[in-house]
Amino acid sequence: MLQSTLRYSLLRPSLFRSTKIARPFNARVITARTPFSGTNRLSTTHPLISYQRTAMRTIVSATSTPLPTIVSEFTPEERSFELRNGIVLRARHWKTGDSQARARDCRRFIAFHGFLDNASSFDFLAPLLLKQLGPEPVEIVALDLAGHGLSSHRTSEDYALWRYAEDADQVVEQLGWQRHAIIGHSMGGAISTIYAGLYESRVTLCVLLDNFGPLTRDVEDQPQHLLEHIKEKRDLITKRLPFHPNIESACRARSQGGAYGIQPEFARVLMARGLKPAERIMEDGSVAQGWTWTTDRLLTIRSAQSLTEAYSEAFMSRICCPVLAVLAEGGLLGLTEVQNERVKWIHKAKVSVEGVPGNHSVHMENAPLIAEKVCRWILTQDVGEVARL
């Protein structure tokens, strides 16, 4: 959750609202995360694949309204990537064309989801991109970022944005991609700008969804911010796990996140990777069955450090590839402010900024609109250097 001390001049003032989260009497997780071995392709009989399918069936049967329509002709493959620090990232890999077909560098995408979301954030958009950019081969690898979804939690590192970029670098190495495009929503967009600034000769296209770079904080605010982080981290030890008696309860909680909220019927798509079974011990000693989030609890407190405007500009000024930012009218950023303040940071590449009706998660709630905007822009980049990639 955003803190009121956060300095980010592009954020809408209405975002700074507190959200109360109900806590249970007690809760404990009753499922264990299954470790992976060296392979990064999961067989259809893998226990975690079975768990995910069972979870989705449970979610569908436990909700009163049908899930929104997802283009079903493109079924993603479940992938896992074991990193050098022992972290295992899960991912959804969409691919068109023959299994041996090679997508061009500007038709291969790493997709970064937003804060506390997971790879299923792209379940609506990715198939539409494949369909509209076809018939040539297209690939999209949507990651469960570390600490999110079904990926491992960090044990000896923090969740600084640059660490996600380092993780993605290892994923790209395992995929064998020399160059590729990126697409990121919200926090995933911030990661995209850092990644594109770090590996400027590698990234062919950069698509930002309701984001235009990292959130920042003034340097003079950092000491107090770090003190509050230390306190929140200490207090986290005694805090009870979030608990939801049913799927609908979790969907409602996810939909009530203020500007970060999402309509419940779309939130359900995130639940198969975002929830795991849990028990709650009631005051009378009885045990209730329910659900808790798969997300690392360390993500629910403020980070140890925040980036400054100068730090963010330094990375974004290195970006060399074409950039598209699609900003929701009801989202986090003001279109005029972005154009006036941050577009000029990217002076080595052409930047396009488009506003669309909708809220922060418009890429899920109105995927056809976003797909049309993104694909039309991508196709206009098929000239000169990018066309040969």
C-alpha cells in the first residue's frame, strides 16, 4: 500500500486513502511449496500443475458469476526458472506458430505484472496480442515475480526493483534470447524502465501499462522511511496471516484496494496463483478452513529504500528502444503530468503516450481495447531497424 509520505508528483491525489484490512484471530498455512529440480518446463503431471488446475476449478465452482472470457485458442505452458540464488520463478509461456518456429526479437516479450499480482494478470491480454500480431510467431513469457504467485520468496535479499531486473536477466539467459521486447503493468512497468535502462542494447520495444517509471521519494525523507521499515518488519513477526473463509471473500478484498482495486470477476483470475489453503483457529478452539495469499508478507510493508527522481531519470535516460505508455484515465498517473515531466527523460528513443478510459487494471478489465492500442503501435514500429529484429 502506498504511504502518505511517498513523493511521486505524477500520482493522483485521490490515491492516498487508507484501507483497513480485517485480521483473523489466528491463521496458519497448511500447504507447503514444492521445490523444483533443474528443468524449467513442468510436465502436465507435475503436482503444482495439478494443484493449479484444482485451484482454478475450485475458484470457478465457488463463485456465483462466470469468469470473463479468455481467448482459448492459445494455451500457455507452465514454466519454471531456477536462478543462481536458489529462487525459482514460475511463469506462463504463450507461443504461436510451429514449435520450431523462431519469433523475431520484436515479437518476443517478457511480461512483468504489478505489485501483489501474478502472471495471470496477462491471461486476457496475452492471447489477444498473439492473435492480432500473428500469423507470424509471437512469444510472451509472463513471470510470477519473486515473492508473488507461485514463485519462491526471497530469503536473504530484499525486493528492490533492480533485483527483479536481475532475475529477468537470468530468465532471458535460460530462454536463450539475445534480444527481446518487454511489457509491464504498474510496478512491472517500473521494472521495465529499469531493465530497459540497464540492458539498453537488448530491449527492442517497451510497453508500459498505467506506469511511467518508478515511484520516488525525496532523499531527505529516506532516514525516517527506513526507520518505519525497520519497525514494520519487526511488528510483522507478531501479525496474524490474512485469512479468507472462501474465494469470494478474497476476491472482494482484492477489489477493494482503492485505485489498485480490480473488479471481483477479474480478480478471480488471479486467485489460482494468488491463494493457498489455510486454517484459522477460532476463539473457541475450533478450526476453520479457508485461504490466505501466496504473496510474501514482506511485500506488505514498505521497502527499506525508495528511489529518487534523479536515480530514476538516470536509468530512463539510457533507454534506446521505442516506448509506448498506455495510461488509464482512472489509473495512477495523470496523462498531462507524464507528458510534461517524464517523457523528456527518454531522449534517445521515440515515446508514445496514449490515454484510455478505465481504471488501473484496464489491461484485464478491457483487454481488447489495450490489445488494439498496443498491437497497432507495435505494427507501426515495423520499419527500419526494428523491422529487421
